[in-house]
Amino acid sequence: MLLRRLTPSCAILCALVLNSCAQRSLLPPAEVLHRAALASSTLRSATYTATADIAFGEKSSAVGGHLSLDGRLQDGGKQTQFHLIVTAHLGNGDAMHDVNADADVIVASPTEIYLRVNSVSVHPPLPAFSLDALNAFKDKWVRLPAAARPDGASTLTPDPGVLRAQSEVVTVTRDRGIESIDGHRAYHYDVSLDREKLLGFLRTSAAARSAAFDEANARSFVSAFDASGELWIDADRFFVDAVSWAIAPSAASAKTHPFSITVRAALGDHNAAPPVSPPSSAESLSPDVNVPTLEGENLSSASNPSSGSLDLVPPVMPNAPSPPMGSSSASSSPRSF
């Protein structure tokens, strides 16, 4: 009789214990990050959603806004296609201007870039930001000259090089264990950017490109900001499922270079994403047409601290050459934040 009474309780206790054990991290963070870096080198395609909230400067020189992307990448990030929505504000003296834009971008190759502007507005009108050139893009696909590539948007794309960097330049500050996300298990970590690891990554990237590396300039750059965030890494295939970063100036540079960047990205359909499809017909844009951008001097100057090129987001990663690509199984669809 006693055994019969204890059996249900024991069963419940065992279930709780087994469930608790199942949620624990099965591998140490260092090993998971190492495997994530290797997995990123096999990533040929993925779908993704990404958002960024960016603010630079103060008062009359303030530049800020919200960007959202929904797209896919192919050929190890060499091709990408995404829908971009921008809501921004620009300080101009005593006036503040609201900028709203909705566009589609396709990068079929470094010299084959297409843009379609669905809508764009600036209120009140800003003399230095003419919308006349954008009439060439309105509601139709236009092929851009290679020099007009919209890098400010493309740096948000979480391609394999950027994902590999996420795994190699961070320090895990908290291991949150394994979570169930979209029907599969994922390691969840709180992380911070490791400056020395980032410098090492930059040196290696510059060497791989046979480019000169300015150690002093790069060290000064990485010391100007702090970055912390979260990583979700698939527990079976070790692909990066999602990443979130908050970037702010370090204490030494906060007064002279105020800025704030928050980036979030979620990936899915690893190595099983739909193809990138260039438009069947598109007009070629003359190289003489001036394409206005929202990047501004702050963004441009911050993205090149040394001879090696750097993407400001996410979080501050170099345009490292893509490692050799392979193949792997598919994953679930991307998650939205």
C-alpha cells in the first residue's frame, strides 16, 4: 500500500528532475561558441529579421531612427534580398525633420544591386536632402551603379562573417542554460564584447585580406564604446539563432561622442532559404544621379577606424572575408523580437 501511494509522487519528482536536467547547458560556453564559429563557416543561406535603433549626436546635430529588415541571404552572404523600413529624425539647427522610407533592396553581386522605393517622405522639407533623385526609384526596380551600394543597410545583414565574429569576440557573462525556442533547443547566453578578442579578430581579418593594420587606431576605436548583449545558439547544429546587442560610448568618450545603438536579429531556414531573385526587368541608373542616404558623417567616419573595414552594426564587426562554405540541414523560421 505504501509503495502504491509513493509511486505517483516519485513519478512526479523524477519528471521534474529530468526536466531540470534537460534544460541545463550540456557543453561549456567556450565549446559552444567554438562550434558556433565553425557552424557559421558552413552557412550558405538563411532567412532573417533584424531591427536597429540608432541615435547619434545631440540637439541640432542629432541623427536617430529605427530600421527594420526582413530578408534572406544566399551564397554565404554574397547575395541578399530584404525589405527595409526606416523611421528617422534629423536635427538641423532649431528644426527637427522626420524621415520615413519603405524600400526593397536586392544585392545579386557586388556589381548588381537593385533598389525599389515604395514610399519616402521628409517633414518639414529639408533643403540638403532632395527627394528629386528618389523619384527614379519610386515603385519600380532600378539597377544601381556599384558605387551607390547602400552599405548603411547592408551592414545590418547578419551574414556568415558577422555571425562568426559574434562567436569569436565575446565573453559569456551569464549562462542561462538551454531554452526551447520554436520547437528546438538553444543555448542562451548573456555576453559582452571582449576588446582584446576583437582586436585579434581585426588583425586576422586584415592579414587574410593582405591589408595593413593600424594597431593604435584600431585600439583607440574599440576603447571608445561598450557593448553587451545576448546570444541564442542552436543546441544541435550550433547555428546562431538570434542575437541582441546594446552599444554605447565608454565612459571616456561619452561626452565627446554620444551615441546609442540597439540591434536585434533572428535567423532561420539555415541552408534552406528561398533563392535571391533579381527583378526580371530593371532600369539602369546613371552614375551621375546623386543617391541621397541617411548614413551621415557620423556613421561613415565611425565605420573605418583602421585600414581594415568595419561594420558598425552588429555590433562592431569587420567585413572579414567569408570562410569556406559547406552545407548543413535546415532550421526553423526566424523569430521576431
